[in-house]
Amino acid sequence: MSRYWSDLVRSLSPYVPGEQPRIPGLVKLNTNESPFAPSPRAIAAIQSAAADTLRLYPDPQSTRLRETLAAYHGVAPAQVFVGNGSDEVLAHAFTGLLKQPGPLLFPDVTYSFYPVYCRLFGIDHRTIPLDGEMRIRIADYQGDGGAIILPNPNAPTGIALSRADIARLLAARADVPVVIDEAYVDFGAESAIPLIPDHSNLLVVQTLSKSRALAGLRVGYAIGDEALIEALTRVKDSFNSYPLDRLAEAGAVAAIEDDAWFQQTRSTIIANRERLTATLRSLGFDVLPSSANFVFARHPRHDGAALTAALRERAILVRHFSGPRVADYLRITIGSEPELDRLTEALAAILGEAA
């Protein structure tokens, strides 16, 4: 520990991202990346943007991308904010909207960046337990609290709330900002974006990393009332006026415009998820109902950490969390059919050896 660190740095427990090792023949199912390439139109747009104009700063307002997203979602450009991945967008939301006099509420089993942001930005927070089926109960968020953030679908469980559930929450808590983190919404959940016209306290955050297969490009965005977007913009312009470079904006616009590619790859991932769920259950796993591009599963007779280690020995990575209630679960990204075949064959062998 360096003697030059600030007291803030000494107190931090940073977020730990999924492992990115270099292992020959690796089947990588631990970071919820797409098994498919991005839209060819996106790749072509990025290549075209790699030109002499890179000597110039990009548009600080990302106007073209915001206009494209606004047209896609049926909102005004002034209702759209873009940033360097949805993690940056969320960080600005934590600073600009979720730091309130009352505690921020979010689930006890959820995206582990939320408590990290709370520590970084000095935000008082309270976690709300999931129910016995690992679901978010809207009624639990209708009491005290100065702000609310919910992922939909939740991560790492993959379980989704309905739009009607979120509408009930917004009606009950019109007095506080509510952020719905929709990183995985395209794989089977209902977006809350249609609720925005009637709820000025609602901010919806999405990303191009998952369903658009652009995790390496780092583009996220938020949609909400213009006043909420202005709050994020004020934070951005106090931190980094140019969060998206020219390549990122060009690729993101092309990816949004190529809806056919998006629908094809998304539907394939959903089909692969249902196939994997059925296979895991046939092997004796308990699998939570997922609306994401991953499943959350446990075997009643096997330790989660041990299964994760046994898979790694076979060059297959899945994500394991050691916290309470989830230590026996594996979070498994939905890969290609050959990758999932290799996974299930390995699990069958591991379970057979243990028996």
C-alpha cells in the first residue's frame, strides 16, 4: 500500500471484472460477451472512420448517435445521453441523480458495481433482500429511501421484472429518482422506456456491449426526462467532455441501424439459452428463469467453486460469486452451439466422475 494514496483510495474495494485469460482452446463463458461478431455494417463504419479526421476531436455532444438512438426508441434527442460504456453512464447517474439525502436502495444480489460506486461517491445505501425464489419484490422498495436502482433483468440471476411491475414502483415512488439498468433487456425482458413520458423520475440505461456485440467499443446510453439527461451532461462536462471517440460513434450508429443483424443474433442467443437451460436441468441443475444472455444455475449435490475449478481445468470459464446465497451458483454466458456442447459434455463428465 503506497504512502502516497489518498484516504479515499485506501478505503476502496474495487469492482473485479470477469477474468480475461489467454488459454489455448479456451471456451470463455464468464463475461457475458456475445458469441457472434458485430454487424458487418458496424465494422465497415469503424474502418471508414479510421481516417485523417482522427486528428480532430469528436463531437462532444455525439449528436449523430443521439439522434439515431432517439429515432430508434421514439424519443427526442434531448432525452438521450451517451457515454463510454453503460458503466460510465451509471457512474454519472450515481453522482448526478442517486446521491440523495436518503439511502439508495438496490437488491442484495445484483450487479456488484453498485456498492463500489456508493463507496467511491460517498453514497449511503441499503440493500433489499431478494425473495426465496431470488426475485425482486417491488413492494419492498415502496418505503423509505432517497433513490432506487434496479437492473432488469437482474444480474447475476437473469430474472426479469415486467413493465407493469416497474410502473407500479414508479407510481408509488414518484418522489425519488429511479434508474432501471437494462444491460440485458434485449434477451427477453420488457424495456421501461415506454414509461418515460408519464414518469419524469425514470432513467433507463442500456448498452451496446451485449445484444449488439460491441463490448470492445464501449458505448452505453441513457434515456429519460430532459432534466435527468441535463444532470448527466453536467457531470460529464465536469469530468470528460469527449467520452465517445469518432470510431465508437460511427460503429454505434451503424449497429443501431442494422436491425436485421441485431434481431438474427439476438434470437439465436435466446434459442441457445433455452437449449442450455433444458440440458442443464437434465443433468440435475437448478436453473433460474433467465431473460438475459446468461443462466444462473446450481447443482444441489455439488459445490459451485469446485465445479468452476473443474471446468477451468478443461479450459472452460464460467463466473462464480462467493457471496451469501449465491456461492453454489455458476453464471454461464450463452455461447455458440459448439461452445455450449463442450460445456455440457464437460459437466456431464465432471458429475459422472464425482458419482
